[in-house]
Amino acid sequence: MVPIKGLQRTMVKTMEKAHKVPTFGYADEIVMDGLVELRAALKQTAADRGVRLSYMPFIMKAASHALHEYPVLNSHVDDECTVVTHKASHNIALAMDTPSGLLVPNIKDVQAKSVFEIAQELNELQALGSEGRLGAEHLKGGTFTLSNIGVIGGTYMGPILVVPQVMIGALGGVKKMPRYNEQDELVPKMIMEVSWSADHRVLDGVTVAKFSNLWKSYIETPQKLLLDLR
Ligand code: COA
């Protein structure tokens, strides 16, 4: 017999709470060629400044830009579902595989940070996670969650909400796939699937689809991120 305690016990409670929330799923595919190229162009510059640059900082910044337009997705709901509180800070949480198990630290105020600053903080969180040193200050206060299971594999996922948040997205692996271009020719494209789960008590499919379309547009044309830089 293996007792379920500590972090795993917390997970049991969180999952039981989440299980009571009626959710719906929405999925789409993202053409990653633009972001693959942009990251390749910037990776060495970031490395020269001591930071490992993955896709995630761009994907998180894109989420923050889209959340500006759809603030209800960056909110908390109370247990009885009587009040939905839109959160001013985009504290974007990230499911992280650590030696202590699955942890979901967040990067605070993504709306006010550059892609480089987000990458820097993500590197720090990954280092703390691998050393088992993530604390309450890193784990509390998330307002929106992303899970990049694609680092390990897979295409689709049914992510479970991190209550009291109302939205979570899981990213599949970036893979080269055949797609038709506008001339009806088959061409190779780098494709990543996203699977969203949303709290259906406070969100509807149209809002989630519009948010996802806007987020996707920032990833497919990452230059757009520059236009909305603050
Ligand atoms: N598909 C293909 N490659 C990917 C990818 C994806 N979806 N996401 C990242 N990569 C690449 C990165 O660009 C990087 O490439 P490089 O070595 O050429 O620089 C490499 O894979 C490793 O990236 P990593 O630092 O792990 O990626 P990240 O910054 O995007 O993700 C974490 C950080 C914390 C999310 C990730 O390390 C992790 O723990 N993922 C597991 C999530 C999880 O446990 N989910 C469970 C939910 S139940």
C-alpha cells in the first residue's frame, strides 16, 4: 500500500473540486512556421544574454494579448459560482513536470513583461522546479493556465481546470505535417494542436473560439506581438 499524502493529497483535493465544474472543450491547430523561424532567429541572442528561449514565452505573451480582449477568461469564480472576478494581472501558470511531481507555478504580470523577461523567469522557475525549490510564492495566484505536454509527446489532451480559474489550454507537439496552400498544393507545415477546457458556467463556446482565434493569430504571425507591445 502506498499512502497518498503531501503534494499528491493536495492534488486529490484540487482535482475533486475541479471535477464539480461543468467544462467544455475546444480545439484547433496552429501553424507554427512563423514562430519556429522567429525563435530560431532569436535563440542565440537570448543565449548570449544567458537565457534559453523556447516557444513558451511567445505563446504566453500571445495569451496575455488575447486576454486583454477577453478578460473574462482571466478570472476566478467562487465555490458557489455566485461571483466571477476578472483579474487585472495576467498570472499565467504553467504545468511543470518536476521531481516532486506535477506543479503549476505562474509567471506574474505577463502583460507587463517582455518576451525576454518571460523567458528569463521561465528558466528560473524550471531551475527551481528541478531542484524541488518551488514555493508558495511561485504556486499561488495563477489566473490562466497552459500545459505544454507536447514537449513529451501527444497531439490532443483533455486538460482539467485549476480551480478557481476558468480556462486551461494544453499544447501538443510541434510536428511537420502536409497542408494545402492557397494554390491547392500540398506543402510541409509545422503544426501544433491546442486543446482548451473552459468553465461552462461562466464561459460560452463563441467567446472561447474568438479568444483562441486571436491568440492563434499572434502565434501564426508573431510580428503582430510587436504591434501591441507596451
Ligand atoms: N513540441 C515540440 N517541441 C517543443 C514543444 C512542443 N510543444 N515545446 C517545447 N519544445 C522544444 C523547446 O523549444 C526546446 O527546444 P530546444 O532544445 O531546441 O531549445 C525543447 O523542446 C525543450 O523545451 P522546454 O524547456 O522543456 O520547453 P518549454 O519552455 O516550452 O516548457 C515546461 C517548459 C515547464 C512546460 C516543460 O519543461 C514541462 O515540464 N512540460 C511538461 C508539462 C506537463 O507535465 N504537463 C502535464 C499536464 S497533466
